[in-house]
Amino acid sequence: MSSYKKNDIVLIQPSAGPAIPQIHVRLLKRVVQPKKGNWTGYSGWEAELIYKHEVDMLRKQWQIAFKEVGDMTFVYDSEIIRRVKNKKNFR
């Protein structure tokens, strides 16, 4: 079980590849799909993007279909690098 809680702001490294820069998200809802048979299951968070400059960079440089702050995404536990302590300057 992770030590993260709802509304934590975390830095993530997207699993699409190491070339894509790290971004900040706010964790909203925990999702856990347990192991069944040969399927390993997964765990992570529904999250929202919080910085406009990161949304613009993902859309323009990487053609990732985010449009605005608050767009939803899914973050696997393995993508989370750390919790951000300074929660200023978002939105």
C-alpha cells in the first residue's frame, strides 16, 4: 500500500518513455484491481494535471491530447517519483 493520500501533489515520470519529461499531478481517487488467476492486476490513481505550462508542453512537443489544467489521467504507482512538499503556484 502506498503512503500517498487523496489530494497529494506528486511528481511522476510517465511510463510512455524516459524522454517524456516529469510532470506534476494531483491524486484524486485510488484504483486497485486485484490479482486474478494469471493476470497480475494493477494499482494506481486517477489524477489531474495542475500546471498549465506542463499541459502546453505535453500537447505541443509530444502531441499528447491534454487540453487544459484539470484534465484527467491515470497514474500507476510505479510512475510516482515523490510527493511535492511545496504546494504553492498551482492553478
